[in-house]
Amino acid sequence: MYNNFIMSKKFYIETMGCQMNKSDTERLEGMFTELGYEKTVNDKEADFLLVSTCAIRQTSVDKAYSQLGVWGKRKKNNPSLKIGICGCAAEIDKESLFKRMPYLDLIFGTHNIFKFPEFVKRVENDEKVCEITNIPYPEPKELKVNRQNTVGAWIPIIEGCNNFCTYCVVPFTRGRERSRMPQLIIAEAEKAIKDGKKEITLLGQNVDSYGKDLHNSNITLANLLRSLNKIEGKFRIKFVTSYPTDITDDLIEAVAECDKVSKFFHIPMQSGNSRVLKAMNRRYDREQYFEIFNKIRNRFDEVEITSDFIAGFPGETEEEFQDTLSAIKELQIDYSNTAIYSPRPFTKAGKMIDIFIPDEIKEERFQRLHTVNCEATLNSNKKLVGKVYEVLCECQKNKKGKMMMNARTSTGKLVHFPSDTDLTGQFINVKIVKAQTWCLYAEIV
Ligand code: SAH
Ligand code: SF4
Ligand code: F3S
């Protein structure tokens, strides 16, 4: 009873970047809660502020640092406020951040998030803590994960990357590939399903590498999917991201045979031109990517394949860029994440200064890439019109006075349909009646 009268301290975490960072945040939130902190969604009332950063492009880093600047000013009026930074940008700038941002109390990297409770205790004792190591701190056997308020659960299966694509900073921020033991993953998935989650998304920078570092030929992504598929209950399983040439026939077969696994592959191509792919150190050319893509397309009656592309890689010519546009059109890629090339520290491409593409050309190429991507996405959505799909309802929203459900097809397409009843967390059959670029409209059948 007495405890009820003690105000618990509040934490706020701002998360940038990919699902891996979002998953890290769920774990950090769990640890904060175990320490007696309460979560707030209003940074103004927090006692402990943390930003989980992304370094994939310079804009992400700039965004994180400007957020810290705002919090730093707030500390002038509230000296007991604690401010921390973690994630991929922390791995790059390390302790130099203390000089740049003297108001920081805590800097830690992606390898030691499980040491977080110790960091918080030290910061509470007014110590300035900076810990960036490349030796992973072991994961505790029992870990509380504060899952976000969504119908699905993200479960990391492999951390880091060994590929060293010449544009990418991830191998320098997340380190080398480290797979989690299958027992841990299965136990986490079972718990999530027991807690009512309806979708498991397996995460990794390169999920197809899963198990390679565990030196047991039975531990593969395909076999992990088969094990997860046996968990009782109605739910879906997805996995992201795949590296084109690492997708095995066994993985494709596992996706085909497991009824709970979504028929969905995210396979970034990055460029449609073979010379550029080589300069990017991607281990395939245009023809090989096409082969893999078509092999998957032809194996399923219906499958969604999405991709990522970069516009304006150093030295990319106009003709080479057009190969990217034609790849999207020829393959009819269902959806792509598109980005303007951003030079990154430590990377090979980041040093190719004399062949950098001017900003205005990069921008102009990006606009054309965006347009072609939108057309391909709309075409892909149009194919669903008139058909019935089972969708997973995510939340109810009031749209102009009408109650609408937001739901997703098993391949991740966003579907809106009218429903006065809140169907969040339920699987419902709907008929698609209209397609737009970023969503589909449907009605319950
Ligand atoms: N492991 C995944 C992608 C991880 S990073 C893969 O191999 O595809 C997510 C995406 O960010 C990449 O697919 C790429 O398209 C983009 N990206 C990475 N580095 C970038 C850079 N320097 N500039 C612009 N986009 C970049
Ligand atoms: Fe980056 Fe390439 Fe690794 Fe993907 S595969 S995380 S793009 S280095
Ligand atoms: Fe960004 Fe790190 Fe993810 S750089 S995309 S948060 S792995």
C-alpha cells in the first residue's frame, strides 16, 4: 500500500530506425519497468529520456541529435533529468558525444543492451556512463519484453551482418552475425502467442544467414519456420530481411508447406544494374536477381515480393539508373522502399568522393524512382480487387464520422473496411472493393 504513495520515476524512449531498433526498445522498456520506472508517452514529464538511434542515412542521425539538443536545453531548468543515447549512431560517435553534448548521461551501443539495468543504476548515482563494446553482452534467460500495443510481436533471430555492402554502415554498428538459439526464439514466440499476439515477425539484417554461426546444419531459417508453425493457435509468421542469393530452395519449400507462414518475401535488390551491384559488393547481378525472383513467383499461386532500392550510388550513370526503373517494371515488384544514397562513415562507397552524384541529380532520380514504385505498387494492389482475403485487424479508427478497421492481408497490405464493432486482433474475411497506392478498401463478406 505504502508503495502506492511513492511516485515512480518515468521514462521516455524515442525510437528511430528499423524494426530491430523497435525490438531493442521493447526490451529496454521491459528492463526500465523491472527497475520500477513507469512508461510515459509525453517526453516533457519524463525523468529519464533515451533516444535509440539509426545511422543508415545522415538524415536519421541529424534527427536524433536535434532531439537530444531539445532535451539538453530542458536539463538547464531540471538538472536531475537523465538523458541517454543508444543504438547505431552511438556505435559510430561513441564517447565523442560527451564533448558535443555535455548534458548526456549515458551512451551505449547495440552489443550491450542487456547491461542496461546496470547503466541506469550508475546514472542514477550521477555517473556519466559510456559503454561501446564489440563483444556481445549475454542475453538473460528470463527477460521481460514490453511489447508495443499492436497485434503482432517482433522477435529478433539474428543480429549483425557479414556482408559489407559498400554503401552500408550496419556491419559497423551491429557487428558480425550472431544467431539466437532456436529454443529462446521458440519460447519467446510461444509466450507471445499465449499473451494473445496474432503475428510473429522474425527479424534480422539477413535472416537467411540464421544458424550459420551456430555450426549445426539443422539450425536454419527453414527449420525454424517449421518449428514455429507447430505452435498451437491461429497466428501468422513472417520474416525480414532476405539476401537474394542466400534464399535456399529449402526455405522456399518451408514457406510453401507451413500454413502459418505468410507468402511474403522482402528481398532488396538495391540496383537494377549489374555494374552498380558489383560496385555495391552485392553478390548477384541483374540476371541472377531476376532468376531468384521468378523462381519464387512461380512457386506460389499468390505471393508478394518487396524490395529496396537506392538512387544515386557513387558513379551511377543515367543509363544504369534506368536499369533500376526497368527492373521494378519488368518484375512488377509489389512494393519497394526507396532511398537517396547517403555517404556513410567507415564504408567504401563513402570514400568515393570524386564520383559522388550531385544532390540535385540524386533528388531527381529519386523522384522518378518513387513514381515508378508507386505505379508498380498500385498495379500490385489492383490485382486484389474483387477477391476475398483473410485480414488481421490492427485497430479501429474514426474516419470522417465512419468507424473503420485498419487490417492487413497476410502479405502485409493495408486494408480499410467499415465496421461499427471493434474487431482488433481478429481474423476477418473481407472482399477488396477498391485499390489505391498505399491502401486497399474492402467490405466484410
Ligand atoms: N540487410 C538489408 C537491409 C538493411 S538496411 C539488405 O541487405 O537489404 C535497409 C535499407 O537501407 C537497405 O536495403 C538500403 O536500401 C538502405 N540503405 C542502406 N545504406 C544506405 C545508404 N548509405 N544510403 C541510402 N540508403 C541506404
Ligand atoms: Fe547492410 Fe548489406 Fe548487410 Fe544489408 S546485407 S545490412 S545492406 S551490409
Ligand atoms: Fe538503422 Fe541500425 Fe536499423 S542503422 S536501419 S537502426 S540496424
